[in-house]
Amino acid sequence: MTSALKNIIYNCKQATFLIEKRIAGKITTAETLQLRIHLAGCSVCKVYQQQSILINRVFVGFKNTDFKLDEAFKKTLTGKIEKEINKN
């Protein structure tokens, strides 16, 4: 088995990236094949894909101006994200 094939079979991070990339636009034929191979054996990423598609369908009619976060919430959220990033 080639290393590229092993990478996609065992790499959920890459698979979720490809799922989002496909939803946002286009992915290459090679990426489509890699994603199909991964999804054939990964039920977690299959569920992720279904949920991501659903979320995108729900929000497709909204404009960016329909959602605004207040500054206090943004600051709190930024702090939580930074804390998680700096854990390792």
C-alpha cells in the first residue's frame, strides 16, 4: 500500500478538510477518490459529512449580515480558542 493511500485511510483530519472543500467548491479527481476510500471505512467521517451538508443547507439562504456576534462574546470565544491551542 502506498504512503498516500495510508495517509488518507487513517487521516480523519484530511478527510474532514476534503469534505469541507468539496462543499465549498470543487475538489480534484484524486481528492474525490481519496475521500471515497476514507469514507468507505470511517463511519465517524460519514456522520461528519452528513452533518456538514445539513448545516450548509440550513444556512444557504442567510446573508453574512444576518449574523453578528457582540464584542464580549467574541473576546470570550477568542480566549477559549487560544487556551485550547496553547494546551500542547
